Amino acid sequence: MFIAMLEFLYSCTVTITDDISLELLLISTKFGLEALKELTLEHIRKQLSTENAVDMLRKAVQHKAENVKKMCVSFIAQHYHSIDDIQALTADADGAKLLLEIMDQVLVLA
């Protein structure tokens, strides 16, 4: 991720992969690199799917990436019936809180 940040600083281009996207978002936020932050958020938004949304939500909470958390909660609420691993959130108290947040969004969308 550090190399990706340097790549961006020197060339204003960057190769963002799924495995570094969240960490790259955090470091771009920390160093105030708004353009890199927006590119990274766009990458995460495009890669979000019914298969990875719950995992990305958990990672966002773990890394305190509030903007990604909101994005994931909204995505999961919109695709609630298509997400197979939604029940995995009930495994612990933090997951249960996230599930309540998602259900609140589902009700707003209804």
C-alpha cells in the first residue's frame, strides 16, 4: 500500500487492488491525499458485491473506516435478500449492532 501511495504521489496514477484498497484509503485519509482517497473509495464502491459486502463491512468497522462502513451498510440494505452470509453478523455483539443498522436502512428503503 505504501508503494501505491508513492506511485500516486509521483505520477498521479495508481493501481488499486482489492487487497490494499481499505488500507490505502486509511493512509490517504491520514495524509490528506483527497484525490487518492476518492480514487480508492471509487474502487471500493465498484468492487462491492453481494459476495464481499459483509466481509468489507467487518473490515471497515475493524479499521474505523466510517465512510466505507456507511457504503457497505447501504449496499447490504439494498441487496439484503441476495446476500447469503448476512447471518454471519449475528455471531457477536458488534455484528448484531451492524445487523440492526442494516435493518434500519432496509426499513427506510421499504
